[in-house]
Amino acid sequence: MIDIRTAQETDRSALLELMADAAGPEKAETLARRWDWQWHEDPRLERPGYRGVVAVWGEKIIANVSFIPAGLHLSGQPAAADWLADVRIHWGLVREAIKAARRAGVPKRDLFPDGLAAAMFDHPDPRPIQLGKHIGEAMMSIGHRVGFREWPEAGNRMRRVSLRWPLQQVLGRYPGAVLAGAADLALGRLPRCRLPVVDYEGPFDARFDRLWEHALVTYPAITRRDGAVLDWHYRRHPDTRYDVLVLQQGNDLRGYIIFKVWLRKGRRISRIVDLLTARDDLEAAEALVVQSLRTMRRHGVERADWFVSVPWLQPLARTLGFEPRLTRRQRAQPLMVRGLPETSLYVTSGDGDGG
């Protein structure tokens, strides 16, 4: 019989084995490298140690889901919320376990009528408000069955930025760069940045805390992004480098944007992982996104992703050429929530297991 139970820190080696079997050794190596950073150093943790549930068959973990603290605030007050993330199921072993249970005479009604993933989502351990994003189509269907609903204002968007990198790979560095100058015009001119946005490599100091404190009381619902969280996530990440741009206003910040650039299957990709300005400050948001795109183009980035979650940023995303990013079946990948009251929720790609 499959047992679903609370995960423990001592499950680490078994979880790494599951990751290697279900997703490959590279994914397992990434999980191992990030373990202490994710489960012991995150300032949002109430106490250090892995949080999640696991499905166990005999002595072997065959599935898991992690609960990452969201740091959610509603009307300026902390709310009990988790990101349900890093769902892994070893389907081969799950099928073997179910067949063994049926042979042992276990009634079908006791074999997870809504599916194993749904049973793990319904475990009492996660906090009352649950969030999930970057969800595959199969998991979206499971989520709907157990009471998750789609957050229609939120979803992944993407924009082509430059053809320099693929052209240089084919034609060589200099011919590719020359041809890309003309080819990139077909992707649309990038607007001029009209505000003094600059690169920033320093610490996430008190200015970031003051910007967060202002956002905390003006955004109806927002996840924690003070200096401590930003420093942990974007300066102390064990294997990812992030670029930070800021828009200064006197001795304070009017806003910041954070993005990363990486190679994926030979393509240079970028993702905007965090953006914060005063609520409805479209001028500042536009300047930050535009300058980030211009920086990406200089780096030869082929495509940029941006997870947009609030209505006031949607027109800006469309104006700047970002289109909904769809699955292979041409479906959107929305934010999915359970237990969250109706509100305007601001989250970014860097929340949860993103970024």
C-alpha cells in the first residue's frame, strides 16, 4: 500500500534518488546543490528543514511535493500561504505499487480516486492558502479536481529580443552580428528608456526595505520581497547569476528589476524574475522593463520571459511586444490558487521554485 506522510529532513537522500530516477541525474545534482540554500537559509522559513509530503511504497519514496513559504501579505498583514512546488512522481513505480495493492485485494476506492498527486495536494500539512505556477497540463487538470482555480490575470508571457546569437552560431561572430542588426529590426524597435535606470551590483540595502514597506501597504496582496529575501535569492543563489537594474529617486528607489540570462539547448534565453515599483507606477515599470530588454539585446538574448500577474501591467506587456506563452496544446499556463480570497495578487517568476 502507498503511504502519504509528512516529509522529513532525513528523507534527503531518498528524495535525491527520486529526482534522479524521475527527472535525471542533472536535476538531482541541482537539488543537492541548492538544498541548504533552499531549506536552511531562506529567511521566510519558520524553522530550517525540508517541508513537503512524500508517497512511500515499502522503503522507497515514489512521489513528493514541496511546500515553499510564500511570505504572502494580505492588506499589509502576513497570511499563511505556501507555494506547492517541485512535484515529482515516479510513474513507473506508482503503477507497480497500484498493481501490487490490487493483487492484495485493496478496494479501488482506497487507491486514490482523484489520483496520487491530488491526494498529496490534499494532505493537511500545507498552509491554508496554496499557490502554484509553471504548471503542466496534466497537473492543471488534477488541480481543478481538488479545488484549485485559475487566476486569470496571471500568466507567462514571452518576447523575441534578438537574432544575434543564433545567427552568430551559424555565420560566425562578426557576420552574424552585422546581419542581426538588420534582422532585429523585424522583431520591433525597443523604445528609448526615458528615466535614469542603471546597473546595480551592490547589496540589497535599506532602500530596498523602504520600497518594500511602501509596497506592503499599497498592494492588496503581495509576496515578501524585502532586502533579506532579495539578498538570499539573488545574491546568494548557489548556481545562478542575476542582473539587477535600479531606478533611483533621491536617496531612495523608485523601483528595481532583476533578470537572468542563460543557455538552454544552445539558445540564449532571459527571464525577468522580479520587478517592483509603487503600485500603478507605469512610467517606472516601463523604464525598467525597456532597459532590461535593451541590456538583453546587447547580450544577444534570443527570447525573454516575463510572468505578469496584475491587470495594470498587462497593457504594458502587450505594448512592449510580450505575448502569452502557450503549452504545446496552445493553452495558457496560469497561476493556480486555492484558499485565496478575491483580490489583486502581485507575484513574480522568482516566487516559489521559479527564478
